[in-house]
Amino acid sequence: MDTTGREAAYPAARPRRLRRGPALRRLVAETRVLPENLVLPLFVKEGIDEPVAISSMPGQFQHTRDSLRRAAHEAAEAGVGGVILFGIPAHKDERGSAADDPHGIVQEALRDLSKDVGDALVVMADLCLCEYTSHGHCGPLEADGHVDNDLTLERYASIAAAQAEAGAAVVAPSGMMDGQVAAIRAGLDRAGFAQVPILAYAAKYASSFYGPFREAAEGAPQFGDRSGYQQDPANAREALREVALDVAEGADMVMVKPGLAYLDIIAKVAEASPVPVSAYQVSGEYAMIEAAAERGWIDRERAILETLTSYRRAGAEQVLTYWATEAARLLR
Ligand code: PBG
């Protein structure tokens, strides 16, 4: 009997002791999210005078060059680690000619941002063709409608050189073509950009969670889908193979995408990868939390920080998230 009259059957272990109060919890936290872990994806559109709100991604915009500069400044101010740019050209064609035009919208924006904030954060360029092709696929097509892998590699090498020339500090190929990292590395080296790192979207799945992005970047495939080049959600082993290939081809960092539905993949890749691991909290993840929060069904800020913590806990060093600036401020 104890003094309260209860039978003394005390637990030998009391994990609750370390949960008693915020100071203790902070002291023993295993995982931390820092502003510099976060990378903000930004969209810049050619030929608009005002930023255009993206309806499926409340709070996100297709930027003008000016509003993009403001958004990048805010990110830098908040301590965000990097930004990654997606361009939406005024004109699209079969081969995505605007993508490697030295005066294409992303190249102009890269020049702006590398000058403005290039010392404060890492200015990255997403490297793909889906925003630039009239058919919306990630490379030029063969007669049968499949993406022509090797012709696409030539296009990617040329885009990488144009982006590096314009000031990209990192290029990030997201098209999931075989051999893309090797082709881009060779293209960069040939053009005198041996120092520019490649962040490879190595394990990128054919996912429903890219839905809102296709409105944001205006890159929805006009027919078919991307299952012919992006990975099948059923497969984990394949992700490790893609990572190993990309590392062998010269990837300096590798990415898993999406994140929340693929935390197991992030964990496996983090264990196997000899290079830093990034993960992308994609548009559909953003939209789900924003929509539920708007209905009052979920605590928005807690959900944002909880999901970012889960990415870090799974093993991602960098997280690409549309909440980067806001989360960085919350973390301060
Ligand atoms: C295109 C690309 C996509 C995303 C990033 N780069 C879309 C796709 O593959 O269909 C998705 C990002 C997001 O949903 O936030 N290469």
C-alpha cells in the first residue's frame, strides 16, 4: 500500500518523465527541422503583369519576374536554404525549345535571383521539359507516342548548360529518363560548369499527388500519363536501383518524391545513399493539408511542422516544401 492507499504496482519504466514540459521535450528531441533544411519551389511565368494565384494551392502563385524576386527575398530573409525554379514559357512546341533558350523565362529568372539572393541561399533550377512541350511530356516523342529517351538526353544536356550559364547553382533533373544524370554531367562539364552540382530526382514515382502542380506549372500531359518513365508506387527495390545508377552517373544529391506516402523509401534511400538525400513534399500534400485546415478539420501549423519533422526523421537532409518560408519563420 502506498500513502494514497493504492496497491503499489509501480511501472519500472516511465517514458512520460521525459515528456513533462516543453523544455525537457526540446532537450531530448532526436529530430530537428532547421530553416536551412528547407527548399522553396517557385513558379515563374512568362508574359504576365501580375502574379496569378494557383487555385489548387492556396497561397502559391505563378510569379512575374518581379514578384518572384520578392518571394525569393522573403525566403532568404527567413533563412530558407534554397529555392528551386520552375518556368512556364509563353510558347510551347514539340521539343520544348524555350527550355534552353538563353532568354527563356527560367534563364532570365535565374539571372535575377542569382544576383539578388545567390549569396544567401542556393538557387536551383528544376530541369525538365514537361512545362515546355506542347504535349506536356518530359521529352520529345517517338512516332508511337513514347518519350524518346536518348533524344531527350541531348535536350537535357543543353538545358543544363543554359541554366548553369544563367547562374543556376544546382540543376535538378526531374524527367526520370535513363542516363539523364550522366548526360547532364557531360553537358555541364563540356560547357565549363564542372563545379555545378546535380540534384537528381532519383526515385520519382508516378503519383496522384502531383495533381495541383500540373495547374501550377501548366505541364499536364495532353494524352496518356507518366507511368512509362516515372516509378510504380508498388516498388521499393527499384528506388534503390535508380539511386545507385544516379550516384554512379555523378549525382551529387538524390531526391525521393513524393514524400509522405513514401517515407519508407526515404528511409531506405537515406540508409543506402553515399550522397545527401532530399525529399519533395509535393503539391498534393500541400493541397490536402490546406484544404483540411480551411475546413477547420486539422491544425494547419501543427500539421506543417509535423510532416516536415517526419521527413527529417525518415532521413531526408533537405525538404522541398511550398511552406518553406512560412515554416522557417515558425521555426525561428
Ligand atoms: C515535372 C515535375 C512534376 C513535379 C515536379 N517536377 C510533375 C510531374 O512529374 O508530373 C511535381 C511537383 C509537385 O507536385 O509539387 N517534371
